[in-house]
Amino acid sequence: MASTKYHVKRGDEVVVIAGSHKGKSGKVLEILPAKSRVRVEGVAMMKRHMKKSQENPNGSIVEREGSVHVSNLQKKAVFDASKKRAVKV
């Protein structure tokens, strides 16, 4: 199994630069290399229906992060630097 290298890693601050969540930012929580996707804190929130269990006796609907394709992300430092350069011109 070949290792895939991405421009972001866990813990990096990133900005979504394309797609329906464009402009949102957050910290990388998890990288999903099989699908080339990344979970970002507070971005692409989705509702997950939890079944009744011992920890969750009544069941519930939990909001958690969905995934965003890695090509739609940019490191926050790089994003800020490119905005400053665009303003000067």
C-alpha cells in the first residue's frame, strides 16, 4: 500500500477555498487517505443519528464533522499571505 503525501497534516489550521463550505476555516482533525478527504473542525457539519445503547439510552441526533476533499483546502498562513499580496497590487 503506497503512502500518499498531502500538503496538510493533522493539527494544521486550514481554509476551505472551494465548494459549498468556501471561506470556512478550522483545524485538521483527521486525514482519510483512501478517499483523499480531510475532516476539519467546524466545517461540513452533518447530523448523525445514534442508536439506543448503554452509553446513549434514549438515542440521539449528534452533529459531527463531515469530510472535505483535500484539493479544496489551503493552509491558513498561505491563504493570508496570498490575500495580503492581492491587496497591495
